[in-house]
Amino acid sequence: MEKKIEWFKTAHVYQIYPLSFKDSNHDGIGDINGIISKLDYMKDLGIDVIWLSPVYQSPMHDNGYDISDYLKINPMFGTLEDMKNLLNQTHQKQMKLIMDLVINHTSDEHEWFKKSVAGDPKYKDYYIWRKEKTDVDSIFGGSAWTYHKQAKAYYFHLFAESQPDLNWDNQAMRKEIYDMINTWLDMGIDGFRLDVIDLIGKDIEKKIFSDGPYLEKYLEEMYHNCFEYRDIMTVGETPGLSIERSATLTADPKMGLDMVFQFSHIGLDEIPGQGKWALKKLDLLELKETFNRVQYTFYQKGWNALFLANHDQPRALTRYGSLKYPKRSAKMLMTFIYGMQGTPFVYQGEEIGMTGIKFKDIDSYKDIETKQIYDILKNQGKSIDDIMTSIDAKGRDNSRTPFQWDDSEYAGFSDVKPWIDVNPNYKYINAEQSINDKSSVYTYTKTLLTLRKRYDVFTYGDFEIYQYENTKHFSYYRTYKNTKLLIICSFTEEAIPFDLPHKHYEILLSNDENYKFKKNKMLPPYFSCILKIGD
Ligand code: TEU
Ligand code: CA
């Protein structure tokens, strides 16, 4: 079956981090029934597809990205029945549901790993074992090789020790993965977000991990075994792929990836080469250069996913906007990212302007990566103050605090103390007040998503930056057939001069209703708008 209409290009996706979305059974942990109770909320926002972060059986060392059984649902989230119910009800509301597919690694509690350790001939090579270790760091810090006493060998893990990498060289292992994928698809799941999928192409001997040589080979095999005859949606998480290779991959149907999360903008607030914890101020010209390249390349071929935040990234508002102008800058960032070409991904809470967290000390943070890096940096002699500055800015828990539904205790997420503390600003940042407020981030986001459906130019238009050299605003044209939009986004707390080079225009959306374009009038802080140009 050919995909007649590429529906994924106009779909709006909402990412749910199940642990932190909505608790239905009073244990302080989000769950599947909680999600079911909020389907209308997503539908009302204008969502077409829901992406669920992992709900499979897992010891939860990495919050579910360490799977111990791909075909079971983690009891903390519910049952397989609940999952089928969620799928059913999502479909009834004309939405789709995609799951997270974590197949670069499993949990060390997966049966396959236990059998591999025990030397079972079938499973021995399902993982990557060596007698000697090489000098490779894992992504969470520390060596990527861990010695296993029972196996008397080192196994390879690009993430935590408890997340051994699967050996994609092994055909039997690949076959089992394909069977598992087909089981979910046969159940009616509408597709997948493929976790760190670029890593399956790695070449261990050559120490090439994220941009490896075998990626296309395995993707194509997976496509023929799982995706080829199904009308589903796939999005690959590809942190290590170049813009060019990501575009080429998504342009080739045989690769089975409808789109990718391209990561080139993610490292712009890091000191180059020093990793995510070495902070650097964002340079707007670098941001322009990056998005210009991404937009240009994917306009020629392939398809991209639009995102500023997810469960691994700090909240966009805190990272790129201003807490002095939270609503304005949240709206500006929405305009900035969803004005571009690609499929919009909204991360839970972004649409109500949720912010990052600054916990009082390391004990309140829960993330395995954060805990590991804290110990590592401390052992390197870094001051606690400096470490906490990095963690407050970049720690993944920033986006993992409970969803703020209302202003009741625990923010309406749960009626008992949640697994991770609620951001105290839930009193005034929450969905209930946002939905009822015409000037809220929620209402703005909803309107923006509606506009994307109304005007083809968002999906198909080309992209051209206006006033490239300007270091305060990031504004761009989108043009398709007879429609031309100018999208204006100020990235500063200052009021700035701005020349509007058009006489005739219609304001489709603005984060400042009172602002009128007149000659020499300054653009207010974090101003954003979408103009439909008539001359
Ligand atoms: O993330 C992969 C990844 O490379 C990053 O986003 C990473 O989490 C971050 O840079 C660490 O600083 C995926 C999942 O989204 C993440 O939650 C998992 O921890 C990781 O894979 C392992 O499965
Ligand atoms: Ca629960």
C-alpha cells in the first residue's frame, strides 16, 4: 500500500511523558488511565497524533528507556487492556497513537541479556561483548564498557550501565526485534518514535557511533520487515546525524523514516566540544545560521520534525525565552518554531507555558544522567555551585516535573505527593486558567495550530530570513504559490527598531494585540507576529 497522502506532514504531534502527565490511581505516578482522561484536552488543542514515551516493562533506571520486556506494559502505568483502551479511545476521537521504540539497547534485566550473560548460544551475541575494553565514554558519563563478573567480559553501553547495547550485527536479534514491532503494529499502533536510531549503525572497532556506516542497511531491512505495507508514521531520533544525511534518509521511502528529529540547534548553548554541561550564551546569529541550513536542506528533500523541547531538553521558555516576560516569550517561541516547515511536536506543558525547575539541592533531582554527572564533576573537583548551575540549566528533570492541570495541591496531577516535586509556579501557570484565558499561551498555541491547517504555506512554503545580520530578532518569510508570510520574532528584552518593508498586510496572529506597525515605532520585548503580505 502506497501512502497516498502524506498525512504526517500536516499532523500536529503531542508528546506525553507518562510518568508526569496525569495520575489516576493515587500513587503519585502518571499512568495510562490518566492519559485517557485527558484525550479531549489534546483534541481541543488541535492535536492529531500522540507520541507516548515508553510504557513497557522496565526497572525504570532511565524512566522506561531501559526496557526489560517489549511486549508487556509496566504495571506502574497500567495493563495491556488499558493500553488497548487508550488506543481505541484515541482512534474514536480521530487521533493517532505512536509509541516509543527503544531498540539500540535494552535493560540489563531483559531476558535476552540474562541469557547472553549466561552464555546461551542463541543469545550470546545479542549484545556486544569484548575481552578488552577500549577508551570510549558513555553519553551519560563514565566508560561505555562495563566488566561483567559472571560473563568474564566487558559489555558495551552507550548510555547507563543498566542499558546494554544490542548487537545489530546479529541477524537473529534483528529478527526478534522486527517480530516485536509487528506485534504492536498488528495491534493497531499508528507508528513509532525511534529512540537514538542513528546509533544502530555504529562501528565499534572504528569507534564511529552516532553517524555510523550500517544505518541505512538496518533501516532498509526493518522497513521491508515491518513498515512497508502499512500506513503509519515514524519519526527517528537522530541526535548524531548531519543535516544532509538526515534529509537524504527521510527522502528515501525505503529507509522507513518519515521524518527525524534533527539536533543541530540543540548544542548551540554549549561550549563546542565540551558537552552539554559546559554552558554558553546562545548567539542568535548561530541560531539563524543553523535553522537556515536545516530549513533549506529539508526544503530540497526529506522531511523534518519541529521541536525546541522534549523530555531530555530543558523547557524552551526558560532556555531561550525570558522569565521576566514568560507569556510573551513562550508565545514568541511557539511562533518561531511552528512557523517553519516540518511537523510540529508539542511537548506536554509547553502549550501552557510551563517553565524549568530549580530544585534546592541534588537530592530533589531524579534523573540518572543528572545523578551520574553530579558525581563525576564532583570527583573532578568542580565546585558544587558550578555543578548545580549546569544542572539547573540543562538537567532533564526540568521538563519532567508533573503537568500543571490546576491550582489545587500537587497541581491536579495527583492527590498524593508525586514521584518528583511539582513546580511551585503551578498556582498561576496551569491548564485550567490557561484554557479560560483568551490571552494565554494555550489559546495562542491553539490559534497557531489552526492557522497551520488553514494555510498550505506553512507546510510547503520556502524559507528566507529577513535581515539576516540583525542580532535581536529572527524573522523570516515563508512563500508558497501566491501566499507570502512574514514571521517576526524578537529574541530580546529590549525594545528594538524594526522596519516593516510592506504597506499591505494582514495580521494573522500577534502576541501583542495593541502593537501597530508604524514607521520608527520600536518592537516590544519578545514580540512575535505572523503577517500575510499583500504587496
Ligand atoms: O535520548 C538520546 C539522546 O542522545 C539525548 O537526547 C540524551 O538523552 C541527552 O542528550 C542526554 O544528555 C534518548 C531518550 O530520549 C532519552 O530519554 C534516553 O535516556 C536515551 O535515549 C537512552 O535511551
Ligand atoms: Ca498512577
